[in-house]
Amino acid sequence: MRGALALAACLALPAAGYGQGYLSNAPYVPTPQSTVDRMLELAKVGPGDLVIDLGSGDGRIPITAAKRFGARGIGIEIEQDLIAKSRFNARWEGVSDRVTFKVEDLFETVLTLYLFRELNIQLRPRILEQMRPGTRVVTHDWDMGEWEPDVAEVKPAPDKPVGIDRNSKIFLWYVPAKMAGSWRLESTLAPGRPANVTLAQQFQLFEGGLEYDGGRQELAGGRARGTAVRFTVRGASPWSGVYEGTADGDELRGEILREGAVAGRFTARRL
């Protein structure tokens, strides 16, 4: 597995959630091969990854991930005839030992979706709560509502069927670290003078306040791109600066930048 880009978290969804009537409303429209290639390139898929395709259709995304990028793949599809077609395609392409197709209550690591926007939004809370920070989620054409993508691009797709928009919209998200709550912050710029930080979070964005020695400063511009975290402590004090670090569960550590140069280091632990 490739470190932070290949997390081993597993999300189990209730079986009832995937019955007919939930996913049967999702369209089966084969994703253009050029779009498949770009989705996997954008997510930086590699040999250490497991690619899960929810609504996998004829299996082209897991098959491409295995054949071109060396990954393993699982296709989750509600229609049995499409599962049979996917398995045939995998044998034809010589990757049946690395891809699996089934109806299964599972997805992790790199998740690709082609579902209506409303279904993406229904899945969104489970993605955010149950998948490990840093997990990559890639969708084609349909977004996640208020959860803005970390990367978005429009790619010409001349291999789309004639008569429809021949561009593909590709969206990429990194499941953000959970930053909301109270933290105890320590810095080499204020040794022996820990501060308390309280944060509120909306998807990958967060903000709050820092309290120390009876004073308070605003913490703003917080963003978590997976486990990579960046925020700014505004005002004039030993705590002021741009903080860049890595979140690891209930711990946070990194560097404090001032005028683009490293001025100190910090650690934080969730209270």
C-alpha cells in the first residue's frame, strides 16, 4: 500500500441501503474511456491502490485501474447481467485475478461513482464519517452538493454518444481529517505556554479561536485536504502565523510559517 494515498479503512453500508429502489434510479451510461483514464490519473491511482467503483456498469473503471495502472479493483453493481458482462471483460483483458465484481456493502481507498447527484448526497455523510481521511473520491458528471471538490476539471470526451454533451466533468475529493472540537496547542514560539483551540468544521473547511493567557485570537482559513492541514492564526502574538501540518487522528503536528519561512514548530492534541 502507498502510505497516505492507500488507506485501509473499510465502510460497511446496511444491506437495505443498496436494494432496488435506492440504486435502481442511478443511470447506466457507459463512461467514455478517455474520461475513465483521466479520472484514474487525477486520483493518482497506482499499484498499491484498491479502486472501488460503485455502480460499475460494464466494469471498465476497475478493469482499466488494473490493466493500465496496476491497481486492484472491485466493481459494485445492482444489475446481474452487467456483473456477468464485467467478469467476461475482465477475463478478456487478462485482469480477472485482480478485479472482482459483486453486489457488496463495501467501499474504500479510491471510490469512483457514477450516480445521480441526489444519490451522491445520500452517500456523503457515510463517506465523511466512515472513510479514513485521505481517501480519494472521484465522480464523473455528478457532484456532492455543498461539499465542494478539491479538484474539478472539464475534459473533452469525443467518445461520448452523439447527441449529448461531449464534455466530461470530473470531480475529486479527499476525505478530510476531522478537525472539529477542542485542542491543546503547543509551539516552540511560546514554550511552556500552551493554548486552547476550539474549531468548527464544514466539510474540508474549518475555523475557530485560540485562547491563551487570558487573550484570544482568530483562527481562520482552515482547510483539510485529507490529512494535510493548513490554517492561519491572525493578530500579533507568539502564536501568529500560517500553520501547515499533518493530522493523525487526535494528534496534529507541523510548522509555523511567517513571511514564507519556517519560524517554529507546533503540536496539538485533541481534548
